[in-house]
Amino acid sequence: MTQAGPTLPETAAAQAGTAVFEETVSDLARPDQPLRGEAPLAAADRGLLRMEGWLGKGLPNHANPLAWTGALSALAFLVAVVSGVLLLFWYSTSVHHAWDSVAAMNASRFGAGFVRALHRYSSDACMLFGVIHALKVLAARRFTGPRSLAWVTGLLLLGLLWVLGWTGYWLVWDTRGQAVATATAHVLDALPIFPEPVARSYLTNNDINSLIFFAVFFAHVLLPVPMCFLLWVHLVRLRKPKFLPPRSLTMAALAAMAALSLVLPASLAARADMAAYPDGFAIDWFYLFPLHVMERMPPWAFWVLALGLLLGLSALPWLAARSRPVPARTDVKRCNGCTQCYQDCPYEAITMVPAEGKANLVSQINPDRCVSCGVCVGSCDPAAVEYEDLQRRDVRDRLTRWLREPGGDKDVVFLCADGAGRAVRHQKATGLSRDLPGWRVVAVPCAAWVHSSLAEQIARGGGRCVIVGCGGTEPRCRLGSQIAADRVLGKRDPVFDAARLGPDCFKFLELNSTHRASVTAALQAAFERPAGDAPPQRNVLTAALAGLAALLLFGGATALGSEFTYVGPDRPEAMLVVAFKHAGKPLDSESAVETELPHLKGMKKRAELAPVRLRVLLDGSVIHEGIYHPRGIKRNSASVGLAELGVSPGKHRVEVLVGETPDASEWTWRASTDLDFTPRRRRVVQFDADAGFRWD
């Protein structure tokens, strides 16, 4: 068995003193500078990798849910779409019969009720795994440069998914749907785009606008279409995207969603009643969490918060990035047209094009898509791909110098910049590192950057070679570590020929950033294991228990997240709502419109209208007095008013006065009556000049 390399005190570097290490810097194998906020993102990445590793101890990678978060989200989305289409056979699109149709579904627990529960839990799972996927991408710092398109479209997908779930709860038209509708009207009325407040459509059960309800249904049904297009854009720059998880994980996920739907049928809150406060129902936090914000802050503040959050996250690729890495390029004269770099590029940045004076096609690298991962460098036998920040010929010359150095260390380790070697400090010129005594270090942007010829060069020089990839399921260079592993196993060209390297001269390891403290031990253990020893097999019982734990973990998170009790904001014990739409008296005389068009002759210009005044008295005392200006740019449209007034329960004398002239002492309309107010309910008074006062 080959002995381990000499320890640090025996090296020539140590004999020269420690000054050689004073010039060392952190590994800058990545050509771009660290992002702003690199440290907290890297810490979050290590935390997520530890969670993934915990599940990975018992589960193979193809069955680990945390390894396939994006694909699981897409699978859940498909299940939600299919189950939603099936629900159309039972659902009534009328606002007056929607709740009855959903109640009939729940009565059939193993029929329509099961489909409805599956629709709900698959929607929740879609949001859950989508958010985890976004957090993993953010923590792995894979959202800048050419990958900003995937980041922005991913945010849009999550936003549309939330809108889809928000409108879905609206369509049930229970107290949850009532809260969603009134909260939406509350924030929409802050936008000056509607002719009258949307909230007026939800004053009483008889005033509910069926057209708005149908528009919500129409939007809910059609939203998956643009989402599918966005999903295509989200994946268009990726080679071999993981759209769906492996078969075993797909079957386990489907079984988990089906079991959850059978064990915990989807709940249905009480029928919507506009006269009652919508409180005390179970809330789905995956979609309805904005209710807490909408009902507790002014509408303008909600828009500032929502738009600020959306714009801030969308601009993150440009706010966090410090510099753009230099893309790779092709030396056309050297390219032999083998297409290997084209097949390996994880980001579809390479195309094969004709070149003048060449009989074969040559590779062309699109700088707008290249993320400078270096995978194409390790793919190219003739070294036609040039990588400015780490040229292969420069590394080859460096290796030649090290291998010829008398008494110098000949063992070389290639460390992926985003793996366990990220924190290893070394001197670029000598490759010496205090962190890895006895080894020369070459920092590479990705394990797949290393070409087999470099490993063969080290073996011929009497040294040992180790490539340490980053592993993980969201590596910065996507397929890089997998491509490197396939080359080592002889599954992909250019292969690492074991006959030329020998079992005691070359090893390939995958160590993510959570193994930073164990790189030295891993290098030592790699050569201590006899050649040909198979890695330990997972115990079937352990794998089964780990799979069950994963299903319980994510199934439980889905179920718990959809059944939190909602507590509404502090409201008055009872409420009086006064609403009106009325045009005040004209402030000046109407005048003819000056025009040469015959068909407009004789038209009158609408005069500016006086504000409408409203006064409300309770038991003879004024509790509200307001002036409502005309709507429209020229203030020539009717005034619209809506006042929500808290009152104490019991019987009260209510008087409402409406004035349509500027004279503060003149009240054109007035009415009074005795109203009985009950706790947690509203009484509504509406005024219209044609119909007069209506007491509901």
C-alpha cells in the first residue's frame, strides 16, 4: 500500500520558514468575486446540506426528497392541475351555489372529497417544495449572471402559484373565501383604477357581484397556462433539467399525497355571510398568510411591502453580484469538432457551427449563457477551450515544475471551489497549504474542469492525484460533479483510464462544504481502502425507515401548514356600515362643446360636481361626518362613500343624513330607524338617490 505523503515539517516549504504562508489567500478558484452577503448565504447552504445529508444517510440520492425539491414541486403542480380539472365535474361556478357544491364533494369522502383533498394537499406541497428549492438556489449562490433569468422566472412562478392558491380559496366561498375577497377588495381600493370601490360589492349577501366571482374562477382556471410557459423559460437554458423526480420518488410522493388526502380530508369552513365577521376558521399558511398583513396595515403600506419585496428579490442577481466572470472561448484552429463540450455543457451555452477553412464544425460559446464553470475545459482533448482565469496549459506547466522539484511534494489535490476545499488556504505558485500538509493544491471552479491528461501527468511523475468535487444536489455548476464522476467511471469521454493511472495513484471524492474540517482525513482514508472495495451498501430496513421519516416529515409539514387557526385583527364588538353612491349638484352651468364634428353638435360639457356630505348619528350623537369628493379627473362623476363604524351591541337609534350641495347646513336626504346590533355582526345602510335608503 502506498504510504501517505510527508507531513508539513518535512517539506521544503517548511524548511523555508512560515513566510511562504503569509502570502496565502482564501481559495479564489471561482473567477467571480464573492457575492455581497456571501458569509450568511454560505452558512445557510451548509445548514441545508446538513439536513439533506441527514436524510441521505439512509436514503440513496434518487430517493432523497431534499435532492429533488424543484422536481417534486413540478410533480405536485401536475397533480394539482389534473385534480383541479376533475373537480370541475362537481363544482358550481355560481357564487350562490359554490359552497353547496363543495359541501357535496366533502360528503363523498372517497370520491369527490378525495379529489378535493388531493387538489389541496398537492397545491400545498407544490408551494412547500418550490420555496425550499428557491432557498437552496439562493444559499448556493446560483442566481447571478446568466442564471438570473431562471431566478426571476422562478420568482414569477412562485408569485403566480400564490395567486392560484389565493383565488382557489376564494372560489370555495366559505368564511375563508369571504376573508380573501374582502381583504383583496381592501387593498385593490387603494389603486385609482376602479370606477367605484370594490368593497361595495361585498356589503351584503345580496350585493355580491357574480361577475367578479366568475372572473376569479376564470383566472384560476387559466393561470396554469402562463405558468407552464414560464416553467419552460425557467428551464430553457439547462441541459437535462430535472423536471420530474425519479420513478421511485415519484411513486412515494404520489402515495404520500394520496394517503394524506384519505386520512385528513380537506376542511370546509362555514358558509360565507357578509353580515358576520370572518374569524375562527382554519387557515392555509402556504397561501393565506397575507391575510394577517392585509387586515392589519393600510392598503398603501401593503402595496409598498409587496412590490418592494418582489422588486428586491428580482433585483438580487444584480444587487449581490460584484463582477461577472470571464466566459470561456474556443480556439477555432485547435477544435476538431468532437462535440464533447457541446454534450457536456450544463447550461446549453455551446453550439456547433461551421468555420472558415475547417471541414468540421467547431464549438461556439455564447457568452450570455456561459457561467464560467469550466466543464468544457475538461471535455476538450485538444485543449481548444480557453478558460482565461485558469488555463489548462498554465496548470500543466505548474505541475511539471512541482514534479521536478527535488524533495518536493508530488501528491496533488484538485479542489472544487464550492466544496469542502472552499476554505483551504494555499499559495497558488507552489500549491503548498498549511491546511493540507503533504499535498499540493490546485483550486478549480468545478471538478469537471480537470482533464484526464493532468491526472496522467501526475501519475507519470510519481505522484498521486485526487479530485475533490463539491457533491450536493444544488451544486453551483449543476452537473459538474456528476460529469466528473462519469468520466472517472468510464461512462463519459474523456475517461480517466485506470490502466494509465493505477488504483493507488488516483481517487475521486465528493465532499460538500459541510466537510471542510475533514478534507485531510478523507484524503488519507481514500488511499487506505484497498482497491476494488465496494462502498458499504445501505441496509434495506434503514432505507425504509429513512423513507418513512421523510414522508412523515414533509407530509406533516404540508398538513400542519394548511390547518392553522386564523385570528383576525381587533374589531369593534359590532359594526355599522354606511355606503352610498350619489352625484352632487353641479357647481357651474353646463356649456356647449366647441367642435366641428356634426355628430357632436349640441353636446354639453359635464360640469364639476359638488362634494357629497355624510353625517351619521347614533342615539342622537354624531359618530361620523365626512366629505366625499366627486370621482374622475375633472371631478364630474358621482361621489362614492363607505364608512365602517364600530358600535356597542344592543338596540340603537341610527340616523343618516346626505347633503348634495356645498351648503353645510343643508341636508337633502335623511332617514332614521331603530337597529338591533348583535356581537360579531354588521348592519348595513345603503343610499341611492333613485331607491333611497336601504337598511340591511
